[in-house]
Amino acid sequence: MARRSTLSVIKSAALPALALFVIADFAAFAIFGPNGLLSLAGYHQQKAEKIVTLDRLKAERGRLEHHAALLDPRHVDPDYADEIVRHETGQVRPDEVIIPSN
């Protein structure tokens, strides 16, 4: 009879033990997993890096939009067009100084 009561205790404890194991497994993944609490600091760092990259790209986009506006076919900026032509034909030297005329 003692054997039967031990077996019934093991059977009755198996389901709660399995439930505790599943809960512990989920808790471990929530803390240590790839999307867990410990990886949250890494996400903040990645976000800061992405914001810096976004700001740099916005500045580059603004510069490109300005250059595109200077090359608008309806009113091309002659100075900018001359600069591009000289650069593309190899007539620009690194030691050149541009003197604006007023």
C-alpha cells in the first residue's frame, strides 16, 4: 500500500511540476532571450545609432535636393552648372580658390 500512495503522489505532482517548468522556461526567455529584458539596453544603443544615421541621411537628402533645385531645367544656376562641367571634364584642380564676384 505504501507503494501505491507513493505512485499516486508522484502522479498528482507531475502536472504541477510540468506547469512550473513551463512557467520557468517562459520566464527565462523573457529575461535572457533574444528579445528579453537584458537585450533592452542593446536596443537603446541601436536606436541611438539609427537616429544618428537618420540625421546624417536627412542632411545628405537636403543637400541633394538643393543641388537638384540648382539644376532645374527652367532656371539652371550657371555657377553650379559650370562647376559640374569643370569637375566632370577634369578641369578642376585641388589647389583652386574660388573668388565670388559681387
